[in-house]
Amino acid sequence: PTSPKFGKADSYEKLEKLGEGSYATVYKGKSKVNGKLVALKVIRLQEEEGTPFTAIREASLLKGLKHSNIVLLHDIIHTKETLTLVFEYVHTDLCQYMDKHPGGLHPDNVKLFLFQLLRGLSYIHQRYILHRDLKPQNLLIGDTGELKLADFGE
């Protein structure tokens, strides 16, 4: 049997649903290639309408972006029914993080997050890219406090 490869739908295992947006559902997943956790953004394709422009924008922008404060796009899987964007898995977002700290965030953490947000924005702005949907849900926070801009679809 051949080993699973990148770019193939069976290279990833869906674990649990993380969220649902207007045109996509995001799942926590696992790569069968290297065992790493991933986020699978599954975009449903309507036959008459083809691939949503927002999905094309997000995929094409993120393919060229490599920065520690931008979510990393690992893979793109295109089938007749869906377009799946495979991202690095980042365990929470700023919205959930703030909910877990109801007394407010420590000023040092606010400074750290703001610095990383501005660093990520500076990187994309130098490449003439605007995010267009900055909000706490689209700012991912990793285990070690690294902030990453996500959801470039808008």
C-alpha cells in the first residue's frame, strides 16, 4: 500500500468540530503523514457557484506568507464537493483566552499580544495585504503565548 501524502483527503483524520462559519467548518485534525495536529477548514462548494472567492483569496494569500505571527497553511485539498485548507493547529484564540481571564489580562500579556499583532500586520502590510477582519476570534494564541493572525477570507 502507498503511504498517505500531502494534498490528499485521506492524509488527514478529522477529530472534532472546532467551529462553523458562513462558508466553512473548522475541525481539529491529525496528519497521517507526520502525526501532527492540524486545523482543517472545510469549505463547501456549490456546483453552480464554484469555489467561493473568499476561499480563493485566503488560500492564495496564505500560500505566500511565512511568518511566526501568521497562521501557517500546510496543505490544500481540492475535491468535487469541498476545498480543505490545512493549517497548523493553534489551541485557542484571543476571544476564548479573554473568557478564561474574566478579571482582565495582565498588562505584560497585553503588551506581548499587541507587539505580536503589530509585527504580523507589519509583515502583511509590507506585502500590500490587508486583513479586513481583525477581531479576537481571528487572533490565535498558542501554548507558549505566540499570537497568530488567521482567517484571511474576508
